[in-house]
Amino acid sequence: MPEVGRRKHATKQRLIDAGWTMLLERGYHDLGIRALLDETGTPKGSFYHHFEDKEDFALQVVDEYMEHVHAGLRECLGDRSRPPLDRVRRFFELTIEGYRGEGYLGCLMGALGQELSGVSEVFRNKIEGCFSEIARQISSCLDEAQRRGDMASKGDPREMASLLVDCWEGAALRSRLLGNEEPLTAMLDFYFQAAGAPSVPGCGSRKAPRGGGNG
């Protein structure tokens, strides 16, 4: 579980930070423990002091990723100075900044979900739970936007939030394939125009939390 409120051991944090990047670049199956240890200069015994095995390590990297996602959600969705739809779009715009900084490798959860969901129930449940929580938090802003009369759509906010997350993940895959953000920005423009939301002026002007929003 995430060590919220506590500073992780320096060695453990170093391994998780390196694992984040290596999992994005190589995927789970091609990530070797030896390569991770060599990359971080960590003895084998130190790895197994902090993690039971490779699966436990990857799950804890996902936890770390979600800590950053939740930080982005709190920052953006909790900004009461902005209308609710602007808050939602800003979250995804900041996520694009994070992807840009990582070379458009996309969403770690989406990548692991595609790779492992067919072979690992543990990862399937973990990642689906993460996506569901992101949609749940976004749905509260969509519900607020409906009550304010800001949205053209009168659909169920939770279903609309889930659709937004699903569309984002597909666009993130295309972004990785193309090596640019065009699929992400096009998807956001289409979704928010359909919802009746204006573009967010100046969005993305602040530094994005690593991992940004949706993973």
C-alpha cells in the first residue's frame, strides 16, 4: 500500500522511481530485476528487503503512480476558483505535460493493464480499481457542472466520467505510437465540445505532477 504521510526509505524510493520509468519503457515482462539493480546500484538483498518479488514491486510502483494521480486530482478538481468542467480539463492538460516530459510513453496503468490483464487477476483488479477511482472523482465535477447548467449533456455523470477515462486511455496509446500529443488534445477537444465546455485558457501553465492525472 502507498506509504502516505511517511517518507519512503531512500533505497526503496530510488528503486520505485527507476522502476516507474523502466516499466513505461520496457513493460513488465521485459523488466529484469538484475537490470533494475544495475540501473540503481542496489544490492539484490536490499531489493528483497523492501519487496517480496517482482509482482509486489510493480504493484507498489502502481501505488506510487496513483499517489501522483491523486495529487493532481486534488490540485485540479479542488480548485474552486474555476468552473467544474475547467477543473476536469485542466487535470488532463497537466497530464499531457507529464507525458511530454517522459517522451510520450503514455499511461503506466494503461500499459500494464494491456500487458497483464489477460494473465494476472491481481493486476487486472488493481488497475481497474485505479481507473474506477479516477472516474469517481471526476464524476463529482461533472455532476456539479450539470447542476450549474454548464453541460449540454444530461447523461449520468459516472458513466460520462468513465467514458472520458476510457477515451483518454485509447488516446494515450495512440499518443505513444505517434510520439506526440495530438491524439490527446483532439480527444479532449471533441469530448468537451460535445459536453458543452469551453477550452481552458492558459491551461498547463503550471508544472504537471509526475504521472499527471490519468496515468
